[in-house]
Amino acid sequence: MRTYKVSEEYGVCGPASEVMIETTTLYSCSAIIMLNAQTDVLGLYHYPALCLKAAGVQQAIIGMINEIVPTEIVLWTANPTNHGCTKDPRPAKSILLDNAKVKTFLDLKKSSTCTLSVVSGKTFTGVKCVDKTLVFKAGSSFDVNVPSSETIQGGHNTTLRVKKGNIWFYFGSGDGAGDYGKKITIAIQNMSGIERD
């Protein structure tokens, strides 16, 4: 099993038996975590704060929802009181309002049978699925002893969706519209923002 570390604007989804997903530090950003308990498909998008209006971001989130068809979504919001977020020039009040908008957006886009919950005020690192249940890791990384690593890079002003094996990689820029529906033929080796341990 691989651990994928996801930077801002990137997402990963795949079989829960094949992926564990972490994010880089969530200062003002949020993690949108999705699980389909029937198919055991797990996904995470590292939502860039205050970028919900960007078409690329919306397309990446909607694309992952369509791919995973989640039975459960967890919005792990930024902690406005943590050290990094207090250094953010944007006021914490704006981040909190943005979190509420993301929750509303997810509620509108998910199926009626999908549950949506919000976790806030904590530091998030990683997620995995065990027996069809999301297991969260706060504070420190999962310990995965896999020597190889792979970096996936994407261009800006676009939404990318690339498949390698059973794993889908997404990129949804906060400042670009993109074209989600188009088949992307970019090689994985030419993509940044997602590292595999």
C-alpha cells in the first residue's frame, strides 16, 4: 500500500486497499475526504482556502464525487487558531465563512444517501480506510516503509484528471477554469503536488 501526500489544489482517489492519503499541513486549507463503503474507494482533495468560486476547484471536487460516488464525505477544515493560520494575512473569520460555503457546496453536490460531517479545530495529517471505516491520523504521518517515491506535477489554470493503474490523480487550480471532461494524456512523471512514499 502506498501513501500519497497531497499538496494544495491536488487530489487522489483509488481503492482503499491500495492508498493511504496525507496532506501537506492544513494552515488555512481544508481536506475533503470521500469514501464509498460499498466499493471501498477512498479519495482526498486538498482544498485551497477561499477558492471555491474557481471553476477548476469545483470541477476537481465534482469529478472526484462522480468518480468515487461517496457514501461518506468528511470536510476536515483548517484550524484558524493554529500557528500557520494565524500568520495567514487573511482573517480567520473569512476562513470560517469559506468553510461554511464549502460544506454547503458539498451538501448540494453529494447524493442524498451520502453522509456529510465536518471536523474542525484539529490538525489533520492522513486518512485510510479500515473495514469500510475512515481512520484519521492527526499530528504525525503514517509510518509507511516504502523506499520508492514519485512526484506528480500539473500545470496551472487547468483541471487535470489522470489515471495510473487503479489510482486517479486530480488537479484543480484556484485560478483557472480548465476542462474536466477532456481525456488527459499527460504522463504522471510530468505532474507536482502529490508525492508517493
